[in-house]
Amino acid sequence: MENKINNAKEVLAKRLDFPKEIMLDLPKITITGDNEIDIENHKGIMSFEEYEVKINSKVGFIVIKGSRFEILFIGGTTISISGIFKSITYEGYDQI
């Protein structure tokens, strides 16, 4: 049932030329160079450690590995993080 609703939302977003990430509550990740990342539509910080940050989202966890992490901004459903990034991956809920 939820899949049908998401499909309908996706079709509607496409027809209205509306951003899909907003209609479907998907994370939008913007990376600037190798030292700044903005994540919109997140569902909270799961862990914030020296070499790994794990952010919750509708599609699973967004895992950022690297060093010198610092939160530049957090508000609503947007977070900005700086640091030295080595990798950014998704851990889907079905993989856990």
C-alpha cells in the first residue's frame, strides 16, 4: 500500500515539476569539495564519533567516514557538517 502511495507521489511531483525529495521525504545530500556536506530531510543523528557520523533518514542510515568532524549548522531537518571526508555511504534498513 505504501509503495502505491509513494509511486503516486512520484508521478505527481514529476507532473507538477516539484522536487521529488520534498514530496517523498527523501534525503538530499549536497557535498562541497571534500570538507563540507549538507543533508536535508534527515531523521536525526544516530552517532557522532571521531571517525564516523551516522545520520538517520527515510531510506536508511547515511554513514560518513573521515576525521575532524564538526557540526556547522543543525536546524529542523537540515544539518551541515565539516571535516575531512573519506566516504559517504547508505546503509539501508534491510541490510542491518
